[in-house]
Amino acid sequence: MKSVFKFFAVSVFSLGSLVFAQNSSALRFYESGLQKQNSEDYYGASEDFQQALQSNPSYGDAWFHLAGVTYSIGDYSLALTYLEEADKFAKNRSDILNLKGLILISLGRLDDAKTVFNDVLKKYPNDIDARFGLAELDLFTGSFIGAKNQYEDALKRQKDNRKALLSLALISEELGNHDNARKYIEQALRYHSGEAEVHYLASYLDAKQGKFSDAEKRVRAAVQINPNYTKAYVLLSSILYSQKKYDDVIDMCDYLISKKRETTEAWYLKGLSQNRKGDWKSAVDTWTTALSINPYDEVMRSALELLLVKKLPVEDYSRAAFADFHVQKARDFSKSFYGEVSRYEYQRALRLNPFDFTARSEFAELLGNTGLNENYLNQLKFIKQNEELKAQSDSENAENAENPPKKTLTAEQKKVNDTIEAYESLMKYSLAAKWNVDPFYLEKTRWHIGLYYTKSPVQLLHCDAEEITASMCAEIFSGVASTSVAVENRAVSGYGEAYRLARKNNLDYFVILNLDETEREVTLGATVYSARTGTETAKFSSFRTGNDKFASVLRAFRKDLLGILPVRGKILQKSVNEILVDLGTVEGMKKDVVLDVIKAGKIVTNDKGLGVTYEDKNHLGTIKITRAGEEISQGTLSQSGFYDRVNVGDELLVKSRPREEGEEDSQIADSTPAAGENGQRILPENKDDEKQKKLDAQELGLIKTPQIIQLIRGLKN
């Protein structure tokens, strides 16, 4: 009996020791996770909380904080799953319910979130965090006044609440009430002078108003309080950059990189500063290293590519490595049948490295697969021409050698030559052959558009992002023959200066761009104005999140702008009533399209709104298309009046275009204006457009998160 009791006692002691050890281990990981969460190392904190839960799966607080860091990372569905686990072990806690409300907001379930916060307030009328949740709801719906009232209610219950004070300062600044912003930030500094975050936001608000000297002092106070405050160092570097203290920026960035090599913002700012100093080669080296660490920083990659195109000769071999990045992406998109996106990536690659004949061959194949046989042939001829020039150069060098190599064609060269021969045979009866015209040397530019941007005094992610975006918006039009888009190489003060410059340069339209960027989202807005009258023509905005978001908003901008530009052409040749025009299937031409013929130089943009106009006396007749090639078409003229006044060079607009039910034409993708005379889209959209729409926030059940919400979310309670 004693031995049985002794065995039972030993077993109980052993089990108790095991439970104690497990709980001790769980507590240790939990406390480590809390430290990492407070220092914003969310991935490290997530690992620690999961380790704690392996030791103790019933650890409610560990589930709660794991949900919190997962929410901060941006995986909202998983965060909600973790929170449901937390609720099993810690029922009806207001902090769990409030976090649930915030997660529901991020998932787009705004009504559910509102119900959660209101339920908390019914049970706990003075719960400040529930009011913060309702304030965030108001911000998401654009009600800054409603959010302001919620934060003010929180202050009535706790006059020194830091999050309420800082949130009110940010909202007041967003509303343009600088005095109120200053009042709230000074209150926060008075109550919380020892908090680095308060000095950081005070610095940010000063910088937004262009008070760089005050901003620098504030942010230096923040890093003195918390020497590990990476965001404060990045803000300090941005402020120094705005003051053109480039050497100081480089030193600061080197310090940040030495502490944490993955600090992408430091690499980006260092490269910018080196380039501003004129040391562009060092900037290329810096950004190259940075992109090897984080290849998906699209703004930094764009800055590097713009620099390479500007500074390096097209023959420079170092261009190839950067072009390869886009070639691989193009191949990946081709596998998923994203033709438009794949074309964009091939065009970026060939912009960087025009002599990448493998990429050009693949791009040519892509064109051929969409039925653009003439364009396919033209690309192959370019490849053959340059291969011959290369062979000639090699031959001249070999003549001086003792044993010159024997001239032989590679299998790839033979294939290209055979394909060219076959396609040239097919083209014997084309419109180009009939009218003896080379369509790829036609001057098709019909629209002249200027891009302008204003500049924010400070950016938290990418300084000069507006300039880089504007340049990339111009670049994406480089393959659009009918549209000349030029970017002003400096920021403008506003609408007035942009209008003056557009008028001076005799443009048709000018566009003022604005960029709103957060870590996970980007929104590109554009307001289009008539350069003749200065009136607003159109306004559009593109939001994207996830991978390739920056490239995606660039493509969306091009599509939106081309969508309001009328298709315009001109008469190339005339044989009695048979007319050759410089519009083809790529511009939406097909049999029975009717074109208005307008006297050359007499088409003008409307005084207000979309579209173009002309005087009745300048309408010379109509042309009905009878045969369409890729770049040119043939039609029959019906003249207005008794006398034939139609001449070569007269202009054309689309009067009517027959459209079949469910029509979709892959040849009319992203490379042409798409509107009729009234500025309304007349050309069909293709399947890629439908796929791309799925990237929209509403289609994915997401909500755009403005930067102010990101800042407020990051505030500690």
C-alpha cells in the first residue's frame, strides 16, 4: 500500500513539475514576444507567441497578442482566427472585442465592426478603445469630423490620453487646421515629453508644413529618447534630404544599414542623395545592392531604371541584369495568360536593353499570337538587322586574326531568316505592298500631353516619389505612337503654373498627378485639364495593393487616359474616291467603320469636358472602311458638297464603329486612344482588363487605407 501511495505521489510530483516547466517556458516566450511587439518586430513576436502556445495551448493572452501582431502584419483573416481562439480562454474581454472590430474594418465588414464597438460601449460606456474603433470607422468612410468627435469624446474621459491627442493632431493637419494640430501636439508633448513617439509625430507635422529646422530638432529628441527607433532615423534622413544635406543623409543611412541591413528606406535615401550629389554611379551600386535584398521595392527599382536609361549608353552590358528581372516576370505573366501585363514587362526589359534578342524574340512571339503579324515581322527584321551588324563587326575584327573563324549561321538565326521569308511572302498582298507604304515609319502623333506634379515637403516611404511616378507615367507611353507625353522635370507650385506651361508648349491636355503611398497600398490620382481653356476635362484614381501594385497603377493610368482620347488619324494617299488612312486594326479599324474627314488643323478640344469639336464648314466628308491592316486601312470616300475638297493630310475622327455582341479584340490592347468624338470609349476592352479589375479593392473585399489611418493605427495606447 505504501509503495502504491509512493508511486502515486511521485507521479503527481512529476506531472506537476512538467506543467510548471511548460508554463514557465510559455511565460518566457510570451514576455519575449511582448518586448518584440512593443519594438514593432512583429514577425519575431509572432514566432515567440506561437512558441508560447506550443508550451501552453490554453494561454489566452498569447492568442490575443498573436492576433494583434498578425493584424499588424496585415494578415487579417488569420488574425481573426487567432482572436477566436483567444476568446475561448478569455471570454467577453473588451480588448479582445475592440481588436475584433479593428480586424473587421480591415476585412471590409464595416457594419459588423460598428456593431462590435457599439456593443462594447453599451456594456462599458467609458471604454476609450471602442471610441477609437468608431473613429477609425469614420476615417475609412471619409468622415474626418466624425472621427474628430470620437477622439474628443475620448479626451473628455481621459484628458491626457496620448493616442487621442496625437490622432487629433494628425486629423487637424489633414483638415488644414494647423493651429489646432499645433495645440494638440503641444498638449501631447506636455503630458508625454518622455515618449519618443510623441516627438516623432511632432517632427512629422513640422516637416509637413516645411518647418525643417524645428522638425529636425524634434526627431533628434525622439532618437535620443529611443536610440533604436528606426522610423525616427528614417524621418530624420528624409528631413535632412529635404534640406539638401546629402552628406549627412548618407552618413545617417550608413548607420541605419550597419544596424539593420534590411532597412530598405536607408538604401533608397542613400542612393537618392548620391545621385543628387552627381555621383550617379555610386547611386546605381547602392540601389543594385538594395534590390538584391528587397527586389520588390518598385519605386526604388523605377528610380534605378530611369537613371540607367538616362546615363548609360544602350550598348552597356550592365543594363542586361536589370532587364532580365522584367523578362522573367513577363514569362511568368505569359504562363497565366496576362497578355497586357506581359507586354508591359517585355517593353520595360527592351527599354533597358534593346539588344536583348531573346527577349525581343519572345515579345515578337507574343505579338504574333495576338494576330499582329506585321508587327511580329517588324520585330524579327530588327533582330536580323542587328545580328548582321554584329556579325559584320566581328568579321572586321577577325580579319586581323591569324585564323579567322568560318562564317556559319546559328540554328536560331536560321529560324529567324526562315520566318521572315515566310511572313514576307504572306505580306505580298497586304495594303502596305499595294500602296507602297512602310507603316512603321509613319508619323502618327496626334495628341500632345504634359504631366505635372506637386511635391510634398516630406514622404515617410519614398522621397521624390512624385517625381519618379511622373517620369514612369511618361515612360509607359513610349510605345504609344499616337500620343506624345512629356513630363516637366521639376515640381510645379500648383494648377496655375501647370496651366501656364501647358499653354506655352501648345499642348492639347495637361495632367496633374498625385500619389498616396503606404507600405501595402498605392493610389495614383490624375486630374486632366484642357490646355487650351484650362477647364477640368476628367479625373480618375487607381488603387492597388499586393505585388506589382506600382506597375499596375501605371498601366491603369495609361488605360484611363487613352480611354478619354478620341481616335484620330489622317489621310495618307488618295486615288479618286479610294483613300488610304493611317489608322489600322490596332486603332480599332475594321470593315464598315465610318470616319469623319476634317480639314487639317481644324480639330480642337471641347471648351469643357471630354471630346473634340470642329466647325461644320470644315467637315469635308466621310470614309467607310473596306479593308483594314494593322497600321493602315483603306476606305471609300463620300464627300460633303459638290466639290472634292479632301486632300492628303486631312484629319480623321471615328463617326461610328459597328460593334458585335460580346466583341473583344486582343489587337486593341493598351496602345491606342479608345474614344469617339465625344470622348466616350468606343473600342472594346479585352480579357486582361477584366482580370486586372480583380485587383481592385472592392473586388477583393478590401478597403483603401489612407496614410493617416496607418499613422493612427501605429500609435500605442
